[in-house]
Amino acid sequence: MLILAFESSAKAASAALVRDGKLLSQYSQCSGLTHSRTLLPMGEDMLKNAELSYKDVDLLAVAQGPGSFTGIRIGVSMVKGLAWSLEKPCVGVSTLEAMAWHGLAAGGLICPVMDARRSQVYNALFRIGDGRPVRLTEDRPIALSELAEELTAYGESPFLVGDGAEMSADYLAARGIAYRLAPENLRMQSAWGVAMAARDKEPGTAESLLPVYLRLSQAERERLERLKKERQVPD
């Protein structure tokens, strides 16, 4: 099975081709340009250089969240459009599960973390077993203080991966909690991880592919806060 995967949930964007679990190629870019300008051209150039076309692709995969609201929307919308126009099956996978594949060689407890601001991270815990990440928790936004308590209870050094890994490492180090920090080349999200996570997922259609944000955007939170204050003002 040939999977064309896309990752746009954070600052870096990437596209990957994976056939039967083997990476054929991967393009990654962190230029500061918007994903709407870089993501589709990366996929098309990659297919061309691999002497393949969209008709050769069996499955389209994309990170559906959590992560950057704008980045997730761009990736999911693009894959929905491709799946619709090409009449190809598609699947969305957890950004955190895709990141957990980066801990394959490290083994043990894998702790993907994405900066969610307000001293919180998007996180889920996994353990490497039988050559793949095995989920221990659901995806969730969690305070660093709560995550630190949870990791302490496991009694082992977690492998930190993701754009929130360095921030989390500083927090754990300040509290004397042991950890393993992923090297920089493995720390960021990747389309390869998306493709690997997609392999055992049930394929769907463009209509069924939806983003997963886990919480309201900052603009929505601010709007609700304004409405709450307005309702508290007496007539």
C-alpha cells in the first residue's frame, strides 16, 4: 500500500511517501511561509521526483490535530479536496500518535508534547511495544504541573518529543524529574509518523475527515469571555 501523508499541525510542514511501512521519500520545510503555499507543492514535487503520480497512491493521510488551528485546517482541507477530486480514501490521525513513532528506537515511555500555551501542552502517553507505539492515555490538553505528577508516578524517564519537548524538559529538570529529550532531528512532527500511524486506521472518505482541536481557539475563548462579562453587567 502506498500512502501519501501530510503534516501541517505545527510550524514545520512535511509530506511523505511510505510504501508497506518503508519510507520512500519525505520533504520537510520550516521556512516561515504559510502551509497553504508550501504543503501541496511539496507533495506534488515529491511524487514527480519519485516518478509516481496521484493515481499510484492508495491512501491519503493527514495529521488532524491537535496543534495549530490554522495549520490543521489547511492540512485537513487540502487532503479532503484531494480525496474528493481523486476519489481516493483518506484518513486523519492524531498528531500526538504520529509523533510517538519518533520514539521507536528510544523505547520505553514516550511523551509527545506540543506547546498549547498558558503553561499547558497537548499530550498523550505511549509505550513502545512490538515495534510500534501503544497508547496509554487519550489526547488531552494538560497543565505541565499535572503532567509532571503523572510522569513521576510512572517511575521512569519519559522520552520527550514534539515542539513542546524543550519547554517540558526545562520544567521537569527544575523539579528533579528525569527525562530523555529527543534529538533535534526527531523532535518535530513529521509526515512519516503520520503515514505510519495511518497504516492500521480504517480508511474513510472526504466527507468523514474532520479536524480535532481538543479545545476552543483563542478567538473563540475570548468571545465567550466577553459574552460572559456582558451577561454579568446589570441593566
